[in-house]
Amino acid sequence: MSSGGDTADGFAENVALTRRRIKMEPVVDLELALEHGLIDEEFDQLRSFLGREPSYTELGITSALFSEHCSYKSSKTWLREFPTSGPRVVQGPGENAGIVDIGDGWVAAFKMESHNHPSYIAPYQGAATGVGGILRDVFTMGARPIACLDSLRFGEIDAPRMRHLVDGVVRGIGDYGNCVGIPTVGGECGFHASYNGNILVNAFALGVCRREGIFRAEASGVGNPILYVGSRTGRDGIHGATMASESFDEESEAKRPTVQVGDPFTEKILLEACLEAMRTGVVVAIQDMGAAGLTSSCFEMASRGDAGFELDLEKVPLREPALTPYEMMLSESQERMVVVASQGGEATLEEIFKRWGLQVVPIGHVTATGRALLRYDGDVVADMPVSPLVDEAPVYERPVREAGAQDPAAVPECEDPTGALRTLLGTPELGSKEWISDQYDSTVRSNTVVGPGGDAAVLRVKGVRAGLALTSDVNPSYCALDPREGGRQAVAEAARNLACVGALPIGLTDCLNFGNPENPAVAFQLRECIRGMAEACQVLEVPVVSGNVSLYNETDGDSIHPTPTVAMVGLIEELGVNPGWCREASFVESQDRLVLLGSDDLEYGGSSYQRLLLGAESGRPPRVDLQAERQLGDLLRAGFGSGLVKTAHDISNGGLAVALAECTFARSLGCSVRVQGGVGSLFSESQARVVVAVAARYLDSFLELASRSTVDAREIGEVGGDRLRIGFDGGELDEQVDVLREIWRTALPKALDL
Amino acid sequence: MKCGVVVFPGSNCDHDVYHVLRHVTDQDASFLWHERDDVDGCDLVVLPGGFSYGDYLRAGAMAAVSPVMAAVRQHADNGGLVLGICNGFQILLEAGLLPGAMRRNRDLRFLGCDVRVRVERNDLPFTRGYDVGQVLRLPVGHAEGNYADTAAALDQLEANGQVVFRYVDASGDADEAGSGNLNGAERAIAGICNRQGNVCALMPHPERAAEEVLGQTDGLAMFAGLVGSLTATTDSRVGATS
């Protein structure tokens, strides 16, 4: 584990060895640039920025900065359509995380990031370091992380390696988050053949701090020292950002060394040391070394501050001997940060980081040149302009091929709705996710009011009157059938889930997971999903404050379903005012009345019923009426606010039957319901619908409240008994709650052969 | 009552315990850094949950030999109160302040959920707020909570009345093979104390179940009971000197 650089002799030996390795570096030419993922024009662009041929180190740095992962070159054009401002927005996109105001002088910083490619190659480490990276993105803003969500998309459970991937990803997320002590309070998990060769792991983290405690990653102050803190640098993760910007093929397995290895214990002490350091007043700027490590952290900080920087790379603490400047600049070793300190502040920081047992080494300083000057033991190895490489990185408007409009899907003839419900609840897709969430600590930090399993997680924040609600959503089948509608739906469903716990959406972050953008059909999906999301954000007044794009999710030419994962944050005005409410989407008391909000258009395109029972995925997905969603949200919040609503549950995958069944499980409390229409009403996935439980004495008041909005509200039955009974024109669905619950509870463990 | 919450590198429930002591039960609480060699005159020392030293080597093994633990041992020898929660339990076992050991959970997975535990005795400062036989719902979060010892040692533990909490199922039965004993602990043991009854530890997290807003309050009586017992002792001491 020693770098050999800790003693004077060891240092000299290491430098000599490194110099020999530098001499062996290849000559830079177009061919080498192409191997680095650059195209002809990008290589020319680099040469014109430099006014000469680039060095090997410079080529490596540029390949990282110009990678899709760092530059957003295929998505930037369309991302501009997102609304990014609002009354609560303190920090929009462009920083390590977005920030919104949550009242009482406090703010919440949050972001979601993908770790898809690494998680497919090495599921445990890939998922673990995904959590580590997103936590650093949050605490680098000065905010203490208090919650995580994870949105996971796996392939069919019987696909090669899939059980191994599920197990590894879940263990990786759990072991990392549990050890650092950040609760995983929710998320989602889906299974679909389109992810058989390319799973998705999207990790979200949220932190809180006082408004005056926010830090930004803007290098400033000529002469200010640049400090390296945290773990030593090894060869893991070299070119991770470039790998994440390529498609998978048979050779991907050989890329295992580009997956980073995480150490949650170091992350935990790094977190504590950084938050302590930030309170001293000597930290000017701070950024984690995430994708593209030292390269992106230094270049981005300098670019935001219109500054330059100089580094003496022989000072970088190493985990293994003789890393070249090229390797040091591209390593993605985990749990490392770059800090710009005020001059004279080094000693203060050194005391803190050393007390926590961490490396802290001055490796350079801020300059006014606007250039990145990198030396190794006195020799210049790179001398590049910062701003052009970061801000003038190539941007492409990829050609698109439009997909045609779809006709509505047929309403299926279902002869045995009770059997159909049993089948649906027994799929890993709609079955309980407890097997996953029980491996996560969801209550550490003692803020969790509602943990995994509800429509949205609910957190209290110590010192803040309002509560926070968190959810993540997307329906990839809808997005595949109609990307515009699917994009709208992801945002609308997230907002609806927040409304189901009485929360008002205040901001969102996203992970846009798509296939190869150079494929015009994929480019169309990307553009349309973004436009759909942007439209929904406008109408529902939810600004996008941060996000991440993950492209090239394809294997041997097959792209994943378009998957624009939305994570949304909401505010519950005053938490704990009315403790009688159940925010867990569970029936609580017999004889409570059930009210169905919204109307059904018998929509089955891309529905769970169609996919899981008919093996099809076709037709027009459910239409999204954004005004109706807005009205519905307002009504739910008014219902919770006035104490009329006890429980609300969103009708989504699997339709009304699945939604009602889910409400019966927690307390083994059934219901008896009668719906208008035939059996098609049971599993239709029409949007903007919620089932609400109200105390019998409040039924009239609630219906009266609803009548003042445009939301269609109809009493459909009541809570009680130990059976789920849903009558419809021509029959009845009828089953014992305990039977359904057992099927639902064991679905995922059974599918995993446990 | 003066309370100290020990902070090891990797402790992650230290803030939660501090919050309950300081803000919920309104006590004088402070953090005790692992490198110090005294307990700062605290009446109660809490070893909180977390992953001290990343659980490297074995959960609790490295924390058990840190400087502050010598002071904690001294404090315990003098009759001072020590509460270990989760990783704190593991540390007290490794330090030999409590008997037995922890194995990986029965199904070799981290366990993060609510459990039911039954209070086996209420004549301790830690449990005076409960009734004997009372069943508490508390969260757990651990990978190594499968308590074990030799049969003879377990018999001795039982005979001495050192079993303070047991996992129980929905009907209140503490069956070792039962559905309530999720980590597989021998004799469904969830918490124990030393012979003297001044050192007590449990795997569940009472500090996460001590506030109405979180919807769980079964843990509060442990802290309230400790406050009550120490306030009573302090009062009688004052009375004795005057």
C-alpha cells in the first residue's frame, strides 16, 4: 500500500521510476486521439487551443473533459429548455449540487448521479462508489447529507448474471450508505429486458445546511494554496469518465480495472473533517474528485472562478509507486477532495484533517493566468488554457429520427381479475421491495418520519418547521412508446407522489439515462423526454436544480429504454401538526371512506398489465394532463392541510387494483369497493388519479372541498374486513388480504431464488 | 445529569444520541473524542452506534483498545453508568466489559427494520421506565448482531439475570428460532448488562424512537429513566453531604 514516497530515499526512487515511465509514453497523433475517444474535429480543436501538438498528459486530460460524461456535449442544447429558477432556488445547475430554500434559514442541497457502467461491470464496487460520489457532491456544498434514494433498473431476473447484479448492487449501496451513516429512505427498482446488458444505478443524496454555510467550487485568490485531502491516489478508475461515455461490447469485461474501489469509512471521516474545515473560514473553495478525478475538479473550479492553477504533481500522495502525471490526472480513486485555502490557512486545515487521520498536502496554487500548468518534479507536463477546455468543449445537436404517433392500446378482456392481481403482485416488478430496503439503514440520523415503501419518504429536519418529502420516478415503458409523454409523466408522477404525503414540490434533479445519442432514434428520445419533462416542470412550477446525463447505455447496438429518472423534493408546510394522518399509503381504520380522485380513460399502452400478463408493450401510453395533475396536487394538499385526508395513494403501475391492494398490507385491513365500468377499470393506468381514505364524518366536507376544484371525486367504498373486494360491471375481484400480501412480500426473494 | 457520547472515527449515531439527551431530555451532554483519557466527569457514558474504524478487523475490535476505553473501564469500575448501543454493544463485548461475542447475522445480510424486544427486568437505571414483560418496537441496523456465547456462559448469564432485552415475535414469544429473532441471536438475546447492572448494551436503537414526530417513542423511557435515576442519586448525595 505504500507509495514509496514517504521517505527522502523512497521519494527520489519513485521520481526516477516515474521519469522512466514518462519517457515511455506514446507519441500523440490522431490515431492515439481516436483511441482516447476524441473525433478528428475535437483533436483539431485541442491543437488550436494549444497552438501546438499536445503532450500525452494533455491528451488524457482533454479526453476526459471532452467526454460525454463531463461535457454534456450531446445533451446541452436540449437541457437549456429546463426551467431552472424559482422563488426557492438558491443554486441552480452547474455546481456540484442544486440548492433550495426550506425555511427558517436552512437550505437543502441535492443531486442524483448515475453509476451505470461501473455497476454492470463490478456491481458491488460500482454501486458503492456511486453512493460515495453523490454524497461528496452534497457535502462539498457545505451541506450535511441526511438522506439517500436509489433508482435501480435491472434486466429480466433470468437474464445472465442478473441475480448476481441485483445482489451486488444492493449490497454495495447498503454497505456504503450504512457505514457512512446516511439513511437510504426510498427509491425504486424495476426489471425490464431492455436492461439485460446495461443495468442502471442512479443514486440521489440530499443534505442540509444553514443558508450562510453554503460553499461553492469557485477557485479564487491568486496565490491561494490548493490542497489535496483524503485517500491516496491509485490506478483505479483511470478513464472512468471515458468508459462511461462508451457503449458496451464483449470487451467491457476487460475494463474492470476502470471501476473504482470504495472505502466508506474514509468517506465518513472525510465528511466530518470537511464539514469541520468549512466552519473555520479558511476554505475558499472545495470540490470532490469525482469523474475524471483531479482533472475535472481542478479545471472546473478554476473555470468557475475565471482563474488558472499550477500543480506540482510529484506531491500527490500515492497508493502505489510510479504513477505518471497522466495517471494521476485521470485516476478516479475514491474519497479525495481538492480544497482551495486562503493563504496562511494551511495550518488550520492540516490540524483538522490530520486529527481525523487523513492526508492533507499542498499540491499547487491558484494563478491569474487562466491556464493549467502541471509540473512533475520541475518539468512541465501540461500547459493548457482552462476556460476553452471546459466552457468551449464541443456541443452537438445530434440528428434525430422522429418516431410515429401511437394508437391507443386495446383494453384487455380479463376473465379472472383476482388471478391477474395475484400474478401482478407476484412479479419482482410489482412485488414488495422490502428485501432490498431491509438491507439499508433507513432510520440513522433519526429524521425518518416515513421510510421506504410509501409514495414518498418524509423527513423532519431538526430546527426546521417544515418537513421534507422525497421521491424518484420514471416509467421507461411509457418513455419508449412516447418519449414526450413519458417525460411529462415522470415529472407528473413524482409531483403526485409528493402530494400524496401532503408536500408541495420545490425542486427536482434528474438522471437522464439513454442509449447512443449518435443513433438518431435515441437522439429523438433524448430530446423528446427532455421537452416533456420541461413542459411538466413549467406547469407544475418545479425548477430543475441539478442533474446528470448518462448516454451510451447500449450493448452490442441495443439501447436501453429511455429512462429519464426524476428525483423530486417537496416541502410539507408544518410537520407534526396533525399526527393522526398516515402518510404511509396504508389504510388505518375500518369504516374510513374511500374516494377516487381523477377519471379513468381505460389506458393500457405500456401498462404493467400489458407487459407482465400479455407480454406486450405497445400502443399509446397514458396521456398526461398537466393542469389536472396540478389541480389534483392542490386538492390533496388542501385535504391534508385541513385534516380531512387520512391516507392518499397514487394509482400508477398496475392500476387501481394494485393501488388498493398495497394500501391493505401494512395493517391487514381490507376494503370493499365498487367501481364504474367493466373489468378494464381495475388495471388501467390513466394518470392524475389518487385513492384517498377519509374518516366517515369528514366525507361530505372532503367531497365539498373537491367540488370546488376541477378534480373528479367519487366515493367508491370503505375500509374494513380482511378481504380486498372490488366490484365492477359484470363481476368482482375478491381475495383475502393475507393471501395477497404473502404473494407480494415473497415475490422478489422467490425471483432471486432465496 | 452530565452525559458523554463517545466519538470514534466512524461512529455515526453519535449525533442522534446527543440530540435525544440534549434536546429531548434536556440534559448536559457533550461528545468525548476517542483519544482522550478521561470521561470528563460524566455520570453517563454512551458508546453510540456506527462503524467505528470501519468495522475493520472485527466490529468494535479496534475501538475497544482506543485510549478513551481505558477511561470508560475506569468509570464502569467506579460504578458509573455505561450504555452501549449497536456498535457500542460490539465495542463493550470486545473490551470485555460485557460477556459474549457477536457473529454475522443469521442470513449474512445487514438488517435494517423495526424489531420487537421484551424488557426482562426493570430494576436497572436503563429500564426503570418500563414494565417487566413490556414489548417495545425499536429500529435495528446492523450486520453483526447475532449474540453468542458458550451454553454454560449463557446459562450463567440467565441465572445472573443479565439478559435485559429479548427479541420477541408478534405474539410476544421469545423463541430463539422464532420470527421475532431476525439476526439469530442465541436465546433471542437483544441486550444484556454486567453483574453489577451499571453497564448495559443492546442492538436496537432507542435513540431513533424517542420523539412523537418520528411516530416511534418506545425508546424515550430508557433515557428518561436514566435521567430519573441519576437525578435521584445526585439528590441523595447532596442530602448526605449536607
